[in-house]
Amino acid sequence: MLRKLIFMGVFLLAAQARAELTIDITQTVEGATPIAIAPFTWTGQPSAPENIAAIIAADLKRSGRFAPLPEADIQPAPQWGQPLQFPVWQARKINDMVVGSLQMRGPDQYVVQFQLFDVKQGTQLTGYSITSQTSHLRKTAHQISDLIYQTLTGERGASDTHIAYVTVVTDKGGHRSYNLSIADADGFNEQIIYSSSQPVLSPTWSPDGQELAYVSYTRGRPELYIQNIQTRIAKRVSAFPGLNNAPAFSPDGRQLALTLSKDGNPEIYILDLASNHLQRLTYNYAIDTEPAWMPDGRSIIFTSDRGGSPQLYQIAISRTGQKTRARRLTFEGNYNARAAISPKGTHVAMVNRNGKGFHIAVLDLKNQYLTVLTDNPLDESPSFSPNGQMIIYATENAGKGILAEVSIDGRAHQRLRFQRGDVREPTWSPFMNSN
């Protein structure tokens, strides 16, 4: 049973995740834009190394904005290089159509081409030719998904991004191995970048997506580390007596907000990563934890039980080191914790309890309206996609820890179920510079 000590940032249940997974679209958006992704024309070996069209269709469907036509219904399937019969698809009320091809150009060398058509207008909207390798074909498909998404919505897509999460493997002898893993945004291509026999908690991405900060109990107590994704080299950055919890990179990546109890009470501090200078931000007898930066870097939202139960507060960061006062943000429900701030700083996702169960909710900071997005009894650890349109979180299904996603308006829901093990503490990466 999960211990609901969310405001302390302590989730000791983790999971093993596998590249093999099942994605359940549990609720789709009524009125989502119909789109057809035709099977990509394949020339080469008897079977294509990846089903590019299926990956693109799955990406667009998970976004909650599109309703791809089932592949079996795309008949007769348009072929790359042949004129598209617009009247046929106009009669079927398809707004847009993607036609593409996958061609082998040499040993482990492929060219992926696609065209996006506005069926109603009978015109091409965009088209690209992308070179790729076998191991990169899924990434290429995600890149195409994002190009389609941006062309049709005007917003950047988030399919070609990544998620990090904590997993645990329990062997037959009952021994646990805690893993920090990263994967594509759809859960495929998992890589374990850190493993320990002791709990690993609270992973968080650096703004450039090159590093992860996390809490490790490898030395028997909570300490903070920053690890490079590529080199796998980890550096211990905070090992004060007591708690070293809940790391959060500043928007410029130069500082780390964290929770320390070195002075006797859990408080929010800011650590300058270059100089190791430490600035204390909160001064209160209560538990202050789980800091999250506003995108402008001028204030932090955190969890505190100073009002009698965990709620979210916002505090400005003084550049002179003077004390500043925190103001309470949440009032609906007897528990609001684990803030995640949207990339534009307009919304705050959180774990909310109002009666029974812990759910994911989102607060619109402009109008102060709180919307509960989920209805499972044990939802936790929300994290925004880098385009701010989706929230990934951890939950339980049939007693098993899984990851799930919900759109910011609560209209689209899906679950990522790994073949074995429990999965916890997801965090969505920022956009990478290479995208």
C-alpha cells in the first residue's frame, strides 16, 4: 500500500519498466479532428523494420487532439507518388491525410518521406524527407508526428521527447533493485541509467534535458545527485545531515531548489551549483517541501502544512537574501501537494484530495479555478509535457503501479501499462535542442 506522504516527497514504492508495454486510450476527446495516416509505402526487404504510420497515428491519438482513422478503414490505401483522390476522402469527412514512404538506400540507411494534405481544400500543407537508421526509425516517426501536430495546431508537438521514472525489481529472494529509467514519451526504448539496492526518489530534468537530479539512499540516508544522461557520471551535490529531498532545477539550470532539515526543520533552500552557496528561502515551524520554480525564476511554489494540512504556497525569491512572505494558493480540498508548473506558468498541476482519494488537479493561476482531472484513488507525481498540453502521472490499476496521462482540460485519458513491475514518479523532459 502506498504511503501518502506526498508532501514529504517520499515514495518508496517504485517499479520495473519494460520496453514492452500496452497503451490504453481510456477516454478520447469528443470532436477530435479526424485524420487518416495511410500505411507508408515500403520498398526493400519483405517486411518494414517499423510501422511508421502506426507510430504516427498513436502519437496523434495520445495528444487528445486527433482521431486517426483505423488503418483497416483506409481503403483503398493511397500510395506514395500517386495523386490523392480528394473527393473520395472528402465524402468520408476526413479533414487531413498523411501519405508517406519508407525506402532503403543502403546498409542500415533509410529515407522516410511524407506529405500532409488538407483534404477539404485539396492542397498539400507540408512534406519532408528524413534520412534515418533502423535504431532511429521510431524517433523519426515521432519527429513526423510533431511536424504534423505543429502544422495543424500551431503548437509544438511533444512526441519526440522523453520521460524519466523510478522502477523497482524484486527478485525471488525478495531483494529489491531500484532503477532510474528514461524512455521515449510513449514509453518505448527504455534505458536504465542508474540502479541501486536502496530507494531512488524524485527525479527531475535539467532545463537542457542533459541531466537528471534525484534523491538516492545509496549511503543509507537521502542525498541529492545530478547525473549526466549521456556519460552516466553522477555528482553528489547535497549531503547535509537530515533530509536532502525534492530537487528542482531553476529555469536557467544554474541553481537547485531543495528541501533540507539540516537546521532542525524541513525548509526550502536554493543551492547555487557553481559556487555551492546556499540560500534559505522559508522560515516556518511547519514542513516546507517540494519546491517548483515559476518559469521566470522569480518565485517558487512549494508544499507546506503550516495551515494544518498540506497546501500549496508561493514565495518570491529575494536577490538580497532578505526574508519574503509566502502566500497560500490552494483552498479547495484538505490536501494539495506536489506542484508541477506548466511551461508558460499559467497552470499548476497537483495532487488533490477533497474527501476520498488522491487525484490529479490543475489550478488556473489567472482565474484561480481548480479542476480535478482524474478519479482514481491513488494518483500522484504529476508532470507537464513540454508543450503544456498533457500531464503524466503515476497511479494504480489492479494493484499495480502504472503511468497515465491526462490532457490539461481533462478530456483525454490514457494509461501506459508495462508488462511487469510497478512504475512511479514520472517526469517529462523539456524540449531537446536537437528537436
